Amino acid sequence: LNPDFAGLGTTIFTTMSALAAEHGAINLGQGFPDEDGPADIREAAARAVIEGPNQYPPMTGLPALRQAVADHDRRFYGLAYDARDETLVTSGATEALAACLMAMLAPGDEVVVFEPLYDSYLPIIRQCGAVPRIVRLEAPGWNVPQGALAAAFSPATKLVLLNTPMNPTGKLFAGEELSAIARLALAHDAYVLCDEVYEHLVFDGAAHHPIAALPEMRARTLRIGSAGKTFSLTGWKVGYVSGPRELIATVAKVHQFLTFTTPPGLQAAVAYALGKEDAYYASLAASLQAKRDRLAAGLASVGFTVLPAQGTYFLTVLTDGAGPSFATDVDYARWLTVEVGVAAVPCSAFYAGDNPPQNMIRFCFCKKDEVLDAAIARLAERL
Ligand code: PMP
Ligand code: GLN
């Protein structure tokens, strides 16, 4: 067996969801909404499945969805991609990440990546024989340390992997941070892979800006989106990549042997969904912002230090002073799940480097108000 995988544990999201189910805890761990996305999108999928065809769609995605992705990128960001060969449909952002990394990385290449980081990044980078160069962001500001960023680049740098809005921090990379990353990528002739699955989950009137839209960056950047997050349909696993045709062509070569394609009925429905009116996108963000505020107020009221989050489904909190102390965040999250009945994710799961913080956990707020309130009531009883 491949020791890189045989030695790995099960993901923290699966682990905490299973523990929550076992103990009847309210699950604010794994990031998924507890209400399905819009009925008209689900009806479009049902119709497409009934009417067919249900055979293999084109390898790079249904033309209607590739056009919808290109239209979306132009509409929201002024980015011009040719639907025919500068977009690619994948089975979720997870597959998109694997396909892009495998397309760009050769053994010995270095990847600049920010910590805390999403759990699928490092196993794939390492499987490519590439070497992660990790830049740690520090709470509570999560600002990019410019000296450490510059020092992470070397003649072997092939790629910068960036996630904005960022899981688990809720950080939206600032304009000057994106410019600094772009400057370094240009100076080192590196690619940029930007995981933008939370692009529409941005709060307080802020806006997401793709790094691909910065001067000279389009030619070296791949942008990843996911219908799971944009339409509250995380189980659908429909993702998409946009980028210059020279890069997309090789990503498609990987994709053809990872999954080859993605269910056509879901692709047809996502093609319809991406064209939804501005009011849909605005109300998604507004509803999540209200939930963030509701959960943040509740968590603060029971003694957590709640860190600011400008986007995503997530709030991170410091646990010091809230309930008993534990040696690790994993122990704390276990206690919270088993004894208090509220599941959260220990943030050390998002760290690969030495000495991850042991006093930080992540709560997911894309839940019904009554579920958030019930969780706060349980916390208030015990903390
Ligand atoms: N990237 C990030 C940062 C995520 O949080 C997630 C999880 N939802 C993914 C990628 C995977 O997205 P998908 O479900 O579309 O595969
Ligand atoms: N992205 C989701 C999270 O951060 C989980 C996805 C998964 O379970 N793989 O919670």
C-alpha cells in the first residue's frame, strides 16, 4: 500500500460528524448547510435527469455549463474566458484541486501555501513529489507576513496555492496581499492556483476579488469554484475551473483519468443556477451574514473569544476561559461534542507545521436559526 495514504487518518470532518451522530450532538463541525439550496435549481436537475440524456457528457463538461461559468466570471469579475477551452467542469472543487495540482507539479517543485490550510491540499501536493513551503498566518488578524512570504519563494517555486475567502479563518485576502502574492509569482515565474469556493459567501459589503483579475495574472492563474457552496448543494460535487487554455488543456488531461466527467443532470441544473439574478447572490450572503452574527453573539456570550470572519461558513474561536482547559484542541472538541452536545472542528487539523495552536476551534454557522439557538443554549448550560 502507498504509505502516504495508508498512514493517514480519516478526515476531521468525517470524524467529527460521526462523533456528533454517535452522541446526539448538534453538528456545527463539518461545513454543510442544513437546508438544501433553491427548489428551482433542484427541479431543473430533476427535469434534466427524467428527460435525459443520462449518458457520458463531454469530458470537459456540458457546453451549457462551460458557457455559464464563462458568463459568471465575466459578470462578477470582468474576467474573459473562452467557454470552449478555458473552462473545465469537475466533480467538485476537490477533484479540481487534485487535477490542477497534478497538472502543474513535477517532483521537486515547490508550492507556496498558506496555513491554516484545507485538508486536501498537502496529501495531493506530496503525492506529486512536490514540496510545500508553508507560510503561517497568525490569529486574530490572519495577515500575510510579507517577510515570510518572500522567503518562501525560491528558484524551485512552481506554484502558489491560495484560498480566499479562506477556510477555516473566514479571512478575505486584502487587495494589497493579493498584489504582493502576484508580484512574487511574476518575479518567480510561478503559477497561482486559487481555491475560490466561498467566492459568494462574503459579508459586510466586502467583495471577493480573484487574483486572476490583477494585471498580468490571467495567464498564470487557475481559478476554482464550486456549486456546492454557491447554491447550498454540497452533495452535488459540481466544481469548475477557469484559466488560460494552455493550462486548462493539461488540467483536462488529468481530469480525463480522475473522473472523466460529472453527472449531466447536475451540470445542466448548475448551468441554469449560475445565471440566477443578482438578488439570489445578495440574499445568500445576507442570510449567511445574519447567521454569522447570531452565532458570534451566542459564542461570545458563553465566554469564547470570537475571531472576525469576513466570509465562508465558519467562525473560529479561542477556547481559553470557556469551560475546562484541555491539553489539546482535539480533546476540547471531543469534550464539547460528547459532554456538551455541540460538535465543532479542532483547528489544529488545518495545520501541518510544528506547534499548531491548541486553543482554537471552528464552528459552522450555515444552519437554521433554531439549530444555532439550540447549540448556544446547550453551551450556556455547561460553560
Ligand atoms: N476547498 C475548500 C477551501 C473547502 O472548504 C472545500 C469544502 N467544501 C472544498 C475545497 C471542496 O469543495 P467541493 O465540495 O466542491 O469538492
Ligand atoms: N469543506 C468542508 C469543511 O471544511 C468539509 C468537506 C468534507 O467533509 N470533505 O467543513
